[in-house]
Amino acid sequence: MLQLPVRPERPMQFIASDDIGHFTGEAFDDPEKYIGRQIALAGDEITFTEVAALYERLTGTPTRLDPQPIEDRMFEWFAEEGYRADIPALREEHPGLLTLERFLSQRLATS
């Protein structure tokens, strides 16, 4: 059970640590391209209801979201604003950008 203070219908953007590493490496390899840029990173945008369904499908473990009251300012921000990375533009720069499904599939395959 995912017990999280989120709105079930509100998508959340996710980024894989591998993709953070990719963009970090690119910045070190080509600093002139990246100096002064601020890049919001995300590889996927899905709701936590979808996360639960995805996890259940990939693992066979019954999983559901149990949304909790939103009381913490961080979760209020997620519910109100959230991250706003331009995923299609990021995918143009890095076609191997991982979705949550690909990330979990790869990690579960190595377990």
C-alpha cells in the first residue's frame, strides 16, 4: 500500500538517477552548452494511482494508493504546482530518458 499525502488525480514528475547522471556527465563534457542553464529534469509524469497499478503489474504484488491528508508544505506544493519539466524536449536531448516503467523493469530484472 502506498500511503502518501497526495491527490490521486494529480500527476507527479519522476526522474531516474541514471538520467540525472547522464545530464551531469553531459554538463561536464560540454560545459559551454550548459553554463548558465537551469534544466528541470523528469522522464515521466504519472499519478500515484498509476504508480500503484504499474508496480502491481510489474511485481504481481497487490498494490494500491491510500491517499493521506495533505498537511506538509512540500506535499501542498506537489498538489498545487508540482514540477514542470519539458519531458518531450528532454527526450530530444536524451532519447534514452527512462520512464518509471522502464526504470522499475530494469531494476526488478537485476534483483
